Amino acid sequence: PKQRNTFKPEIAFEAGGEDALVGNVNKLTVTPPGYPGAQRKGHLVFDACFESGNLGRVDYISEFEFDLFIRPDTCNPRFRVWFNFTVENVRETQRVIFNVVNFSKTKSLYRDGMSPVVKSTSRPKWLDLLTITNPERGKKLVFLTSRVHPGESPASFVCQGVIDFLVSQHPVAQVLRDHVIFKIVPMLNPDGVYLGNYRCSLMGFDLNRYWQDPSPWAHPTLHAVKQLIVQMNQDPRVNLEFYIDVHAHSTMLNGFMYGNVFEEEERVRRQAVFPRLLCHNAPDFSLSSTSFNRDTVKAGTGRRFLGGLLDDSSYCYTLEVSFYSYMTAGSTAAVPYTEETYMKLGRNVARTFLDYYKLNTLIKDNRPAHIQRLCLQLNKCLINTTLE
Ligand SMILES: [Zn+2]
């Protein structure tokens, strides 16, 4: 039978009696009552002895259930709402219930579904490279990277939109997975993001200037991604066709792209097709802000470096999205972006690959013949006009 402690926290705290909790638990190992042996895996260790920590006491109910007591505000035990603590020494697959038993509010958003934030630091791996495809067929490969500049958080929402769409049951996503392999590095600069940097990595490097010669110790994420892309490019079974690096822009409006300049005019025209198709799908994407350049200052960027490395039939772009807002064709005022509209741009980027591969007949076009003819005319039109 369970042995519950008869401690009455309400009374003790209100009275400020001698049971009132004053300190936080400090690496407290909670074992079954009367347990004589040494600590073993699964005996939870609670700690709140750190800045902003709060946990006053822990009672063992069973291996799977614990009563937790919030440490009241200092010199004012009426307030018991904030808690913040760590738990270690869990056994794999151990599931536990924590009852916070002395919460002082009778009404709170917990009633409406709010839940505490739980962060695990021991999950096996964080997703540094995602592969999205239907594994049964050999196919074209699209490589996407994002957040090389840590302060450009809109890039993460755009990237999230791409991922959400590609893994969805949307018919366009299903067709894309059948014909294309998407490899996505959602966060190229995790250290910089963790530290709250704006532009640089932990060691102060703007990683988007080191693609030519990244060092494994100074630019490890970049080095690994570059190595993977170089390997894939040498593998005759891999057909790497697109590289897109997602950024956010602090002075421009809308979504837009940067592309490369090539000697062969035909390649230049082919490169303009994807942005044009995207413009058709995404009302916030601006073709007039899209530009193609070979600035020396951008030589170390992913777009420039891979544009030189990959073969003629591949396309490398930087996709930028405004930190703030977009103007659509008929609008008179700029519309501020939201998390949702950033993600929508990502979804539109993903579905533009279907239009691209239909034009290039990789994916069979099942639309009525007259629509197909129209699209073919549009295709010719796209390839035969250069950008303004
Ligand atoms: Zn950037």
C-alpha cells in the first residue's frame, strides 16, 4: 500500500510555520521510503539549485509517481506558482507522473490546456539532416539549407513550411516524394542560434563566406555539409539539381532570390525559370527584387560556390525573405509577415518543384491537353525571355 506523507502544505505555508520551505532541492535523490541500498538507475535526482530554479520538496509515491512542492516566494509564502527544476538519472522508457500539490492559484490557464515546458537534453540526436522522399525510386535531388545566419529567424519558418508540406498527405507532396529526394539542413549554424548571435558562429565567423575552404574545427557544420554535397556530386547515381539556401533580409521587402551569372546564355535563361514559377505561386514573391550577380564579396556563399562546383544542369539560389513585410501586385501598403505567411512561402517553394518538373517532363502531366499546351507555351516564353 502507498504511504502518503501527511504534510499539509497549505496550512504550513499560510502560517509561515516551521514547515515552510525556504530552500530549493539540491541534487536530491528520491528513493522509496526505507530503501537501504545504493542509488540505482531510475531513482530520480531532482535539482533546482540554479538561477531561477524552484522546487522545494519531493515526496515519493511510487516508482512512477511523485508529489512536488513549489518553494513559496521568499518572505511571502502566499505565492506558489513558478516552478523550474531538472530531473536526472531516469531509466530508459521510465514514465512518471509529477503532481504539483501546493500550487496557490485556483484559476489558471492550466485548466484550458496550458502545459509546462519540458525539455529533454538526452534524446539521441537532433535533426541536423532530413531526407524526405519515397525510397522506392531513383530520382533528382534537391538540397536545402537554412539559418546559416542565426539572427534570420524568418528563414526557419520558411524552412518549416517546406518541411511540413513535403511530409504532408497533400497530393502534390506525394507526387514530389515519388520523383524527388529532398535533403534539408534546417539549421546550418546551431551554435550561433543557441548563443543569440546575429550573423556569426560561436567562433565569430560569418559561415556564409567560407564555402570555398571550410575548416573542420572552425566551421564544422559547413565543412560537413560541403563534404556531403561534394560526395553526392561525384556519385553518378545522384542527380543533384537544386541547391537553395534560405535567409532573411533586414532592408528589403518580400521574398526574392539571388542567382548566379553564367557565360552560356541558355543556362542563364534556364536559371530564371524557377523564380518565375515561384512568383506565379507565391503572391509575396517579387521577381523585380530577384537578381543574378557575381559580386566578389559573395564568392564564399553557398549559392556562388556551388554554382561553380555543380554541373551545368543544376541551379543554386539564395532565397531571401523580408524581416518585416511584403507588397503584393495590387496592394498600396506593405503587409507584415507572420509566422504563418512565412511558412506559406515555404509551402509555395515546395510545390513550385512540381511545376518545374512538369515543365521538364520528369513528372507526367495529367492535366487536359489544352492546359498542357498553354503551359508549354508559357515554358517557351519563360526560357526565351531574360529577366528585367
Ligand atoms: Zn543571411
